[in-house]
Amino acid sequence: MNQAQDSHKGGRWSVAKVPSNIALLKYWGKKDESTQWPANDSLSMTLEHALTVTKARPLAGIDQATAQPPLDQVTIGGRTLSSLSDSGHKALAHLRRLRELTGFKSLLEVESSNTFPSECGIASSASGLGALTLAALGAWTGSKNLGELEANGYCRNRLAQLARLGSGSACRSFWGGFVAWEAGPQGDRQRVYPVAVDLDFKLADLIVVLSKQPKGLSSTEGHRSAWTSPLFAPRLASHRSRYQQMQQALKKRDLESMGAIMEVEALEMHSVMMTAQPPARYWTDETSPLITWIREERLAGRLPAWFTIDAGPNVHVICDLKDAPNVMAKIRARYQNLAQEHPNSRYDGVEIIQDQTGHGPFLGVE
Ligand code: PMV
């Protein structure tokens, strides 16, 4: 297909559903911003229910050269994005970058929404920028599904490499199951691939939402400041062996080893954040008591679960899918007891989002 001639304008929507992912080994810090070259390898689990649903179609008769003002029209959750807001700037810049890299010309009309609260430690930028990439390429090529999109030159790997330019963690949302992202020897030799694990190895991610407040420091600034932490160089020095241990534990379906590694990893990333300049503390007052409780209950043999935390206060409780009802009931009971002891406190109505290992992205039309 001649990429300068987009296949159809206006009319049908290209619809992308891209899941979020939870990093078991975290991407934090970049060696190079222009190529989005991560400082270390990371590994994540794709989620099933936490999705961004994004529709895109070319704006009829308008291309980048002729548009006044030269902007795509993007709405998120019903709100039209301004290029002045953080998420607006990110989305519009990503569409411009995609046009430059692919040769497509049309401006797009885009509508996007999340099935989960955004900007609070559930990686909305991963699913958001992933879905924007997929919907845009679907719209520009006129592909009706992922198979057609691949035939039109955009396999998952290419999509992942494009998506990570908008948000690094987005590249890990292009496959189901567990996905590895390796930094490689150069910024343009990164690798993203699904880790081969039995399809029936499914974990639950019970996301304890302690706060829905937007985070204080954006991940863009956080990646930058990581290098100022005295803990960052030692982290990078030992991270490769942690990555290999995680890969082995995952292939053996050894959740206990995976859990031990993922907890150290989350605590180390947050230690880097808290000791960087400027320091970032994403936790609320309830984050620390919750992770202490998880560890105590596990040690006492009552809770077969482990935690991880992204750039936010909310705690992802990871356990075997078959243990999820029991773990869920225990977490709920903890907050009910705390709420009874402290009426009208922050313990009232703590939301727990239930998710699990997911299937990966979807592309269709409507
Ligand atoms: O993709 P970004 O730039 O939003 O960074 C994501 C960073 C973490 O969510 C904290 C960790 C990760 O690997 O997803």
C-alpha cells in the first residue's frame, strides 16, 4: 500500500482494545529519551479487564498539511483534549510522531476511554498509548483486524516498537500472558516478546485502590530523576541477574520465587524514587501498613499472595487465580475491620479491582 495515500477517510471507526499491564520487573529510568531506551530490562503480566478502548478514523478531507489548526481531534472519557494538558500533549505528539515514521498523512478523529481509573498506579499510559497506536494504524491502513494489519506491514512487534515511543511500558501490552522487554545493546536494538509459559498459568491481580488522586510526579520526570538516586547504579548493576531469575521462575511456574523477586523489585524502585532529586513518594499513609500486613499474613501461612506497586499508591496483590476469592475475602475483611475500628475514616469503601492474566489486544471496526 502507498502509505502516503491513506486507505479511507471518515466513515468507519477502527476500534482498538488494548490492555494495561502490571510490571513484575519495573522499567524505571532511560538511557536515552529520543529512542526511549530503558535503563534496564523489564517483565510484565498483561491484564484482562483493565483496558483502554480507542476508536479512530481519518478526519474527512483534512490532512496534516492543510489543516488549520493542524491538530487531530482527540477525546478521552468524553472530554476534548487540549494540547496544553499533559495527556493531550502526549497523545497529539504521539500521533504526529506516528505520521512521521509511517508516512501516513491524515489527521484523525479519536475517542478513547478506560475501563479503570486512570493515573493512579494502574498503567493507563501503557494501555492508552498502546490503544492509540493500534487504532491509528488500523484507521490509516483500513485493516479490519490484527491479521489484516500484519498483512499491511504492521505486525505486533512493529506496533510495540512504535507504541513504546509514546509510553515505554505500552510495548508490553501487545501480547497476552507475560511479556519481556529487553533494553539490548543500543537504543534501536530493543526486544519485546511474549515469554513462553503454559497458557493455563494464570495469576490474579487484585488492585487495592487506596487513592484515585493523580500522581504528583509524572513518570516522564521520574524516569529522568532516577539517575540522581545513589541507589540507582547498584540497582542497574544487579538487575540483569534478577531478570534472569524471574524468567526462570516464570518458566517453572514457581510463584513463590516470582513473588519474592517482585516484592524486592517494587520496594527497590520506590526506594530509588524516594532518594532521587527531586524525591517522589507515591505512597499514601495506608500503602506501607498494607504491604506489611500482606507479608505478615503470608509468613503466618494465611495469605498465598505477594505485592507489587507501580508509580502510584495502589497495591497490586498477585496470587494464583484459584486463590483469588480467598485472598480477596481476606483483604475485604481487613478493611471492614479497620473501618469499624475507625468510623468515617479513609478505610471506608476501599475499592478492590479484580483482574488477571489477559489475552492481549484486539482490533476491529464499527
Ligand atoms: O511507560 P511509562 O513511561 O509510563 O513508565 C512506566 C513505569 C512503571 O509503570 C512504574 C513501571 C513499568 O515498568 O510499567
